Amino acid sequence: MKNRMRDLRLAQGLSQNALAEALGVSRQTINAIENERYDPSLPLAFAIAKIFNLSIEAIFTP
């Protein structure tokens, strides 16, 4: 799944580690999502959307 996570994370000045801690996941999970090797679960996608104050559709596209 395509996503804008890296751009959004960098725009907010967050490291992968800081975002991972805020979401309760590993840095490797953030890296895998950003590199489109892993699609987040629906609860994780909602949590990511909440962090960036955007809809899921604004971050992830099929």
C-alpha cells in the first residue's frame, strides 16, 4: 500500500524511533510501513492518522 508517512513524519520533525514510541510499535515497524513492505493493521492505521491529524485515506492509498 502506498503511503505518505515518511514525508509527514519528517515534516513534523519526528524520528522513526519517536513515532514508533508514540504508537507503541518498533522502529522496524515504522521503517517497514514507510518502505511499503508492511501494511499496518486497521487500529494502527487509525493511530497513525490521529498522530498526523489526517484521515487514513490522506495517508494511505491502495
